[in-house]
Amino acid sequence: MLPPVRCFTCGKPIGGKIFQEFQRRVQRGEDPKKVMDELKVKRYCCRTVLLSTVVLVDDIAPYHSFNFP
């Protein structure tokens, strides 16, 4: 699944710099709550989208064939 461009519930844009910064900082070991507070993500619906998104594009891409008959 690709990261969402906007929150599914409220429509706030979260797919640009916010999602990338959140993923980068959490992978470095920072607390997700602290990161979201610093990025000013206040709504619980947006927080849920950030926490629950699993990026599978890098796992699926090697198996996609672009050779069409």
C-alpha cells in the first residue's frame, strides 16, 4: 500500500513531508507520540493513519513485470 496523500477521515494532507519525516524518525528509534506532537499532527484520525500505514511498494516492486506480450 502506498502512503495516503490525505487523511481518510478529515482530509488533511499528510502524504508529503509529514509522512516521510514521521517514518524516518520512527525508524531511527524515536517515540511515535513525540514525533507526531512535534510535527503538529493533533487529530486522532490523522495519527491513526500515520501509525497504521504499512508501505509495501519496495517489497512488491521486484515481482512486477513490465514485459507485456
